[in-house]
Amino acid sequence: MNYAIILAAGEGKRLKSTHQTKEDKMLLLAGQKPVIYHSLITFNDHPDIDQIILVAGKHNKTALDNIAKDFGLSKVKNIILGGETRQESVNKAFQLISKKAKNKDLIIVHNGANPLVTQDEVAQVLDQTRINGSCIVGHYATSTLKEIHAGHILKTHDRNKFFAAETPQAVEFSLFKKALDKAKKSKFEATDEAMLVENLGQKVAYIEASEHNFKITTYSDYLKLKAILGDLPEDFRVGIGQDSHMFETEEKGLTLGGIKIPDENKLKANSDGDVILHAIFNALSQAIGEMSLGFYADEEFANGITDSKKYLEIVLKKIKKQDFKINSLGLMLECKHPKIDPLVPKLKKSLSAILNLEPKKIGITATTGEHLTLFGVGKGIQCFAIASLVKD
């Protein structure tokens, strides 16, 4: 049998100190699930893992037990309290396993704070352990390594000879027993399982870890994890807006993005028909959970207001009230005329002033849609807008 020991007893003091939080990092949400879930599911679903022993702390044992039950992690057979050190925690789990394990069984130890371990890594580590007795994963050193002492550099080392250890780390049961027994007798304290095996004079195999197999230590590590899993920061919002209008047949005077184009036909609308500002309004309003332009426009028109910049002021005030500001804006127009590309510099300048947004954060593209729609054949203009907001 193959046993997995998942370590989750730590309190994450470094993460707490970098973000002044009392939350247990194992229980923080990433990808809409607790951090520890992502470690557990890889081993729970792996065909070569028969049983999981989850090592918890007093502060999170109940929560971890609930996670295992709620997510149906059937291979989590035991949840035990860890010790004061990593080695003590591993030894406690090992003693539980030793009641029924055989010499050739494999024990794989993984840090629950390495949530993005892959099934392929687990498979490779187990394969190499069957051959070599023990194996770890890690990352090759990429920076120049300096040995230091008393404020000075003593020596520069060849980085090609160094390897930053991660987990999982696996050891054959009989070898692991010898390593733990020797460490206990000599009061040797190791920082990982490979170090215990090295203390026996045994060589340890290694494989390169996957790119995203890293330990969640600081709050920035946690944010990196959330980004990889597709989570948006709490202080970030996105909205999509659209608007379209047909051209008047006779009346000239097109308003687009707050600029006047006198030689183009006006767009049919109760207002000035500025499809760009209308689409922007809807994108911004959606981003903060508010209503569409039509909800507000009728009242404004009833008061004699037809300038779309005035309409836009409504949602800009709401954004400010919620302590957000516009981060970026993207526009996509569909029309046969006017030609949009030559107008882009003027449009960016106008929108920059209206929205208080740097021109470089405004993107404007256009298409005729291969003339497949009314807009593409010149009957009107359609605009899509996507806007992102960040906390001010």
C-alpha cells in the first residue's frame, strides 16, 4: 500500500504577519475552495494512493474534518493532531501507519501549504522511490547563490549544484523507520524527510517540481495562488456594456465618444445618441452592480438633458461613492462609417478627459463585420465596452 501524510498543523505565522490576519492559511479560500482542499484532492484522486493521514492542529482539526467530509475525500482515513515540529508530526502519522504497513510500502509526505501539486509529480516521486528508496521534488536554483557571514559575502556557489526542495517527498517504509529511529536516538532534528534519509548516509533521488508547485508562506504567495486559480481580487471589478443606434436619414451631426463629427449623419435617439458613452455607462454600472442606462435616461431626458456626458456623470458618482476608480477601458465598434481608426487619437483624448483615465489605458478597435449586419452595411453603429475598476 501507499500512504500519504498531509501536513496541515502549522499556524501560518509568516502569512499572518505579512497581512495582519488571524485566518488559518489552510482554510483560506482559493478557487472557491479551502487551500488544503487542493492538496488533498490530488492525493485522494490519485490511483496509486491508498490512504491519507491528515495531520492537523488544535486550531483547525474540526474545520479540516468538516472539509474532508463535505468534499467526500474518502481516502482521508485519519485526522490526527500534530506535534511541535514537522518531524514530530510526521512521526505521529508514521506510528499510526506502522501498525499495518509492510517493508516495501511507500510513504509520501506532502505539505498542505503546497496546494498545486500535480498527479504527475506524485506518480514520478513514487516511481523513483520504488527504484531508489526515497525521492523528493524541487526547483532548480535560478539565482546566483552567495554564502554570507557577519554582513559580508564569503563565497559564490555554483547554482547548478543547488536544488530548492518542495513536497511531496517519499520514502520506502523500512527505510523511513530506520531514519526516524536513528533521528530519535541521536536527537537529530530534520527540516524535511530527505534530510532524515540523508542522515542514514542514503542517497535521495530528485525530480523537478511542476512550475506552480510552491509553498504558500506569505500573503503574496496566497494572492499568486488565487490568480493561478482564476480568482479576482476583492478590490477588482469588471463590467461589460453594449449600445447601438441607427442613423438618421437626413440630419447631420454625429456625436461619438464625446466628440462632434459634423459631416456624418446623427444617430437616432432621444439623447445625442453617443453609442460609445452609452456602452461605457452600461459597463461601468454593471461592474458596481447598478442598473442599465435606460433606467436613468428617461428621467434625464424628461428634464431636457440630451448630453450623454451628463448621463455618464451619474454612474461616475456612484463609482466614486463606492471608493472605486476606472482601471482600464476597452471598446469595440461595428460600423461601415465613419472610419474609426483615424478617429482613435481624438476619441482617446476626449474619453481620457471625461473619465479621468490615462489614454494608454483606453483601447479602441473596430470592424465592419464583413458587412453581415445592419451596422456593417452602414445603417448604424454598435459599440461594446469592457471596463475594469480598482479600489481608489
